[in-house]
Amino acid sequence: MTQQSQELNEQRILSHENQNESLEETIERIKQRIIQTGDKPHVTVARQLQILNQLADFPLGKFLLQNGGLNGY
């Protein structure tokens, strides 16, 4: 692999990544946002917090929380 292709590959690997925030900080930030926003017409705060906790229990869920989703590229 050439240096240029390696650099390009590294840039594409995790385009959402926020390396300045730990998983715990990410979870707390999302939790506070859920609480501040309140119930939605289709889901309560309690259910949103339950889903947040469930996501934090497995590797893909942790990845989604820290990276804000999956990159479709």
C-alpha cells in the first residue's frame, strides 16, 4: 500500500469519530440532551434513556453512540 492510499484509507475509517470525548462523557451528554428535550410524541424520556443504556451494553451500540452512526461510504 502506498503512503498516499494509506493516508486516504485512514481518513475514511471513522469519519464521525470524536476522539476528545470518552464513552462515559458521550453517554452523559446524550442523557442530558434527552432529559432537556423531554418526551416526544412517539417516545418518553424514560424509554429513550432505556434505549441509551441498552446501546451502551454492546460493542456496536457503543460505536454508534461515540461515532454518531455509521458512515455509508
